[in-house]
Amino acid sequence: MLEEGFPEQAIRESDCSVLNYTFDWSVLWREPYGELLLTGIFTTIHLSLLAWVLALVVGILVGVARVLPNHLTRLVGFSYVQLFRNIPLLLQLFIWYFVLPLLLPRPAQSWLYRNVPDLPYFMSVVGLGLYTASRVAEQVRAGLASCPSGLYEAASASGLSTFHVYRYVILPYALRIIIPPFTAEFLTCFKNSALAMTIGVMETTGASYQIDSLTYHGLETTTAASLVYIAITLSVVLFMSWVERRVWLHGMIGRRS
Amino acid sequence: MDWNVITRNFEFLCGGLGLTFQLAAISMVGGLLLGIILGLARLSSRKWIFVPATLYVNLFRSLPLLLVIFWFYFLAPLIIGRPLGDFLSVIIAFIAFEAAYFAEIVRGGIQSIPRGQLEAGYSLGLRYHRIMLHIVLPQALRNMIPPLVTQCVIIFQDTSLAYVIGLKEFLRRVSITDLREFRSVELYLFAALVYLAICSLGATLSSRLERRKSIHSERYGKAILPVEAPC
């Protein structure tokens, strides 16, 4: 009887220990972990901002190349977008981090390993930035295409040069149209920065995963990481809708307070 | 360069691709079904339906997919008391996550249908669910097809994230093979080529459908509006 009952009880006890998860929220600020999480949050922020700057520069160039009346630039722009949009970002990060250094000639390779202080971080910025650029390029193209052609014709009819048409008429209009999709793209970029953990960057998700593997308090750390993402997303959305209202022009369809 | 590494491990890699397709297909179907329900709920005038659906969509749209996968993989067992298993937990995470994106596509598609259609349905004496099922949804679904195909391409790429919890889908198998053979360059470039081929096919399909739709609506779009009113 006793021998039969014993393992049963052991099973029940182990079940209880699974169900009775004891919360210990102090892992979020206790000595080494709090700093890890805080550094992770800052890493997420500056990683996604840097990648966003790169994405804006490359994306606007590629997007404009796709609408220029030149077959070569159009082809280059099209190939760029196809290439970067149709390969998963995770694989792109692997290629930047694992494959690219191997493809370089040996001296360049050793220079890279010796002189770039934080290679995973650097490669994440490049990978995330160039990936986001392909999405930005599509939004730029859509924004330019959404300008009514009458706008362009009227501006050139009034004697403006091509540069001035873009500078004073098309761009002020197109940039305002582009704000909402750009906000969405920035948020995608910001969320995608979580993938950098797979190549060893300790950003928010990476830090929360790290703390979980050190303390087994994943419920608290994942909750904290989720709240961080939600808070930053919410503040970006609120800030951008304020910007949108500030630059709103009469006659444009837009959100009013 | 030693491209034989791919032929040597071809069967192993193909098995991973099969699993990737399976993951993608289940997430697409499940995500779309849940997404249609959520999208309709987002348009509901009843507050107790509208508010939870909106909260759900905004919550999942502000989290990275990676974090959602972790939620279901590490933390669901703690809540329900037993491990879910790799495949099931990833599937649930994908469906829950993608449904939020599908919901926005569905909402956009339904809102692209002129309100007059709804009113016309009401004046014919149809109930709300009849109008939705027989008048609005068939047209809205047609409008939604290009963004839905785009979203399916995104889901196919997103399945690569199952890598992080060790599910042996395509990318994981590529990296396992790499650990065994030390051929990063060939293997990862091959994987990129495979994803590129499959996803470009989807992207081309989507843009072709988009173009056909715009030609179609240019030709026939106006015919819908001036319906002769039965006096």
C-alpha cells in the first residue's frame, strides 16, 4: 500500500510545484538583472533608431529610383525591393553575421573582427536597416504615386523647374501623406529589432530571455518586456498623431483632433 | 565552395521545408478564420464586442512575434500546468499573432464597401448577418485578396522564427546542417535562394491580382453604383 501510494504522491507534489508558480517580481530590479533589463531597453531603442535612419536614407533613394523615368534605376530599385523583402529577416541577419565575414578576403575579415567592437550589434543595425529600407521604399513609391498628376502638371505649367516642383509642391504634399505608413514601418522596425537577440545582441527580448534562463522567472520578465514594447509603441503612436495634426493642411483628408 | 553539401543533406532539408509549409498553411487558415471574426467584431456597434476585439488587435500588433512565441512556449505550461509541445505552442502563437493582422485587413476590406450596400440590404428587409454573409463579405473578400496574399507571404517568412524554440523547420535544419558540416556560406545562401523563390512567387501573384482588380474596378466599378431604384 505504502509503496504504491508513494509515487502517486510524488507526482501530485510535482504537479503542484508547476501550478504553484511563485511570483518574484524583484528579478526585474534585483542586482545584476535590473541593469541587464535596463541596458536591454536602451539597446532596443538605439538599435531600432539607428536602423531606422539607415532605412530612411536607403529606402528613400530606392523608392525614388523606382519612379524615375530611367529603366536602369527602376530595375535596380525593383531588384533591391524584391531581394530584401522576400528573404526572412532572421535569415538575413544570419547572412550578415555568419556568412558575410567569410566571403570577405582574409585581411578584410581579420580587420573586421579586430576593429568593429560589437560585431553582432553592428550587423543587426545593417541587416535590420537594409531590410526595413525595402519596405520604406515601397511606401515612398506609393506616396509619390498617390500625388495627383494634376499637381505635377499645374506646378510645371506655372514655370517651376523639376527640382522646384518636387521641392515646393510634390514633396510637401507627399511627405504628409507618407507620415502614417512611415509610423507603421518604424514600429515594425522597432518590433523586428527583437530578432537581433538570435545573433547575440542583448536587447529587451534577449535580456528577458537571459534573466529567465538565470532565474526561471520567465513570467515576470516576459511580462515586463511586453509592457516595454507596448509602452514605447503607444508613445510613438501618440507622438506621431500629434505631429500629423501639427502639419495637417486645409483640404487634406486627415485625422482632426 | 562545396555545393555538394546541399545534395548530401537534401532529404533532411526538404523535410524541414515540408514542416515550414505545414506551419504556414495552418497559421494562414487559423489566422484568417480568427481574423475574420475579430475584424467583424472591430466593426461592431456593441461596446462589449468592440472593446475586447480592439484591445486584442492592438495588443498583439504592438508585440514582436518573437515575444509572443516565448509567451506561449515558456509560459503557457506554467499557466495550464503541462507542456504544450513545440509544434502546438508555435502554431497557437502564430494563429494568435497573425489573426490581429488579418483582422485589420478584413476590417479595411469591409470598410472599402460603400455604406449604401448595407442600407440597400436593410431596405430589402435582410438581417445584418445575411447582408454581411451574402452582400458585403463576398465583395470585401475580393478586395482583400491582394493584401491577404501579401500577408501569407509574410507568414511564410515568419515561420522561420520557430527557429528560436528549436522546432526543426527549414531554417533550423539549415543551421543544424551547418553545425555538422561547417559550410555556412553555401547553406545559408541556398536557404536564402529557396525563400526568395517561394516568396517572390507569392509577391508576383499578389501584384498581379492587384493589377487585375484595379482594371476590373475601372471597367465595372461604376456599374455597381447607379442601380435603378424600383419605384
